[in-house]
Amino acid sequence: MGQRAEQIFHGQPAAGTMAKGPLHVLPGTRQETAAPAAGEDLAAALERARSELSRLIGNEKGAAGDILEFQLALLDDEDFLAPVIKRMAAGEPWRKAWREMLEEEIATYRDSGDEYLAARANDLRDLQMRVLGTDQDMSGIGRGAIVVAADLTPSRFLQISRLGVSGIALSGGSATGHVAILARERGINMIVGLKTAVETLPDGEQALIDAKNGLLIVSPSARTLAQGAERMAHEEKERKAAQAMAKKPAMTADGEPVRVLLNAANPDDLEEISPEICDGIGLTRTEFLFSDGLLPDEETQTRVYERILAWARGKPVTIRTLDAGGDKPIAGVTADGERNPFLGLRGLRLSLRKRALFRRQLRALLRAAIHGELKIMVPMVSVPEEMVQARAQLEKARQELEQRNVPYGDVSFGMMVEVPAAALMAECFDADFYSIGSNDLIQYTLAAERGNPEVSWLADGCNGAVMELIARTVRAGRRLGREVSVCGALASEPAHAACLLDAGVRVFSVAPAMAGPVKLAISRHAMAKGSKNK
């Protein structure tokens, strides 16, 4: 037989660039593993699942650990398990009760219209399979393979990612889902939403995965292979150049210095990263402390913030107060049933309603500030009165510490610029610094919900209106002598470095893995005449 004709299948980019390898089609059917004992009851199955998850959590940090901890917490949640117990009391076998209860929960999460909950649906599928003792057959996946499947649960992805595969292509999944987040974290080339029935693809056939453009090319022609090899060689050269830039100061092609900071979500994420690659931390997300309904006390928060300052070794650290609401609901904190949570009670608006919770966090931050240069940043600010109220809460937190004779340090107090109203009137806000959250600024400027794939084409960071709002904020900061940074996803995209520099941005806060690539992009850009004083 002659060579198969080249076929190109389209999907959505999720992570990575381009790679070559043989297809490994993961069977869609799941079979019972040998793990469950023949007479295993629900209690034994839950205990086995707890043991497996605890073992896995011990080997994972960052987003992977958070996802697995979410599953573990559910196994100890009486309210979550109650429907299964009720079904069993009515005479249903536990496997049927568990399977059907989880199917209902998965459907509820997936159809919620909430990006955060939809991402959790696959975590529930993972948990369902684990307790039932079912699995997908992953035997025979060779190093360098391109794995194709209908979908993957997070723990199945983690298994596959350790096998040295070249890439993963899914007909399901989401570019904003947890598996895609893990793929970006681990540098795995991935496509989601592949427009084909993956089980019809030829197992073992040579293929190219073009994750940057969302393409799977099966049986590539000699010309396509040659073009792919040329591009992969170029990308490897770029990767090495970016790696060499990582520990160097950022500077434009005509010698203008630029500061590159890091975004952090969890102190565990920083453990294997050298502070030498950055000028400090421009954004620390504190939502991880409040996940799954946990409301950490002041001591717990203080210790975490001290760890981050210790890692920075004297470099400035910006920590954002709790940014709950919108696509980040937190049980016991955020409002339920909001018709449009992105325009509802979120960020600073919520903190000013939950003042005791807000001041607890402010007290912990003030206490940690004796160990380094700490900057406190509040999210989702719309009108100047909100900053006035936030500063009043900061002063009250100071007074509470003084009354307890607890030492505290000095802090800078700034705000995120995520709402067009804040960008247009930045000079009216009582803030020591501004940090532009590009994800929300783009969403609110272009009226395009960031988690909706139908309008994702509108989310262009270099859109003229968005760039004008960024440039306007930069000009306000320069007039007032206040630092302006960009900490949203836009800053982590090397392709957008030029338009941000031309808008006057001189402080980027990026994902740790993107420090080198962004510095490389900055080094190649010569400032347009007059843009230095923009």
C-alpha cells in the first residue's frame, strides 16, 4: 500500500508549539482495573481513593496538587456524599448510586455557564472513575507519541505527561480547563476541541501536532514534514535563546531598561524557580488560601506571605488581596445565584462587604511586611470611593495590631486597573501604584466574556481601544510618579511585548515560564520615536 494522503484536523490551541510523533489512540472505553476487591463496599472504595489521592498529592505541587486536593476534600464532605447514602438506603447498589449521583453533578457543573465550575466537571469525572476503580488502558504509550483521546481527566493527564509524549490532542476539553492549565505548566504540546472522532484516527500513523495553531496533521507529506522540521528547529533555537535571556536584565534593542516581575499563585510554585530571573513578584494570587470554603486564620496567612518574601530575597513582592467572585466562587464567601457574576459582587466590592475577612488578610500582610518590601494590591476597583474605603480598612487593621502589641511593617497600597472607568480616571484614585489586569480590561472593554469560545476572537490585547486605556493609565502614573505594570496574560505573551512597550509600559509581570521568552521579545524591540515619553 502507498502512503496515506495527508489529513489536517482543526482544534483549539491549548499549550505548546510543534512536535512530531506516532499517533497513539487512547481507547474510549474504560475497564475495571484490578484495584477494587471483589466484595468492596462504598466505605472501602472511598478509603482506597483517599489513599491513592494522598499518595499522588505528595508528588505534585502547584495547580496539580490543588486539583487533587479538591477531589480529596469531596471524599470527606458529608453533604457531597449524602445523595449516595440516601440512594443506598433505598436499596440501590453503591456503584450504581455513586455513578449516577456523579453523572448528575458533572452535568450540573458542565452546564452551569460558569467557567470555574465547568473546569471542575472533569475533576468530578476523575473522582467518579477513581472510586469505581475504572481506568483507561494506557499501556503501550511510547516516548515521543502523540496521544489522541476524546478527553482526559487531570490524573490521567498527569500519568501520560510523565511518559515523555510529544503531544496530546483531545476532541473534548477546554483551553481554560484544568488539563490545559496542567499542560502549560508542564510544557506539553496540547490541542483541545479537535473536530474529528478520534477513535477513527489511524493508530501508529506518523503525525505532526501544531499546538500553536490548533492543528493535527496525520500522514504529513514530505513537504509538510520538511516545513515542520524547519519550524521545530527554529523554535528550539528560540527556546535556547529565551533560556539564555532568563537571568539577564531586560532591555530594549535601543538600551531602555524594562523590569520583569513574576506572577505567583502559591509559594510552592516558587520553590524550583530562582529569583535571579526576575525583578520581584508583581502579582501573588491569594485565592488558593481560600479554596474549597477554607477561611484561613491570620497566623496561617502570615506564614504564607513570609515564605514568599523570603523567596524574593529583598526584591519587592506584590500580594493581591482576595479576588473572589466572577469565575472564582468561594463557598461561604461569594454570593450564590448572581445573574451575571462578572458584573456582580467580586474583588474589592466583596471585601468591603466582608470587612472582618478583609481586615484579617490586611493584618497578616502588615505583619509579614517586617520581612521585606511588601506591596498590597486590591482587585476590581471601579470608583475612587472604593480606594478611600479600602485605605480606611488598612488603617483599622494597623490599629488592631497596635492594640495587640503586634509588630508590623510599612507597605505600599495600590490597585488593579481592570475596569475601563479606572483606566480613564486613574489619577483620581488614591493608589500608590497601578497594575493593569489585562484579562478583565479586555473583557470589559470589548464586551466579550473571556471564557466564551464563541467570542474569543474579539479578545485581542492589541486592540486599539484596549491599548489606549493602557497608555492612558501609564501617562497618569508618570504624571503622579506612580509605577504602572501589566500583570494579566497579555504581559506573558511575547508577541504582544512590542505593543505594550509602545504604549509606555516598562514593568511586565509574567508567568514564571515566560520570563525568558518575554525578555527576548523585549530585547528585539527598538522603541518608536517619541514612545519613550508616551
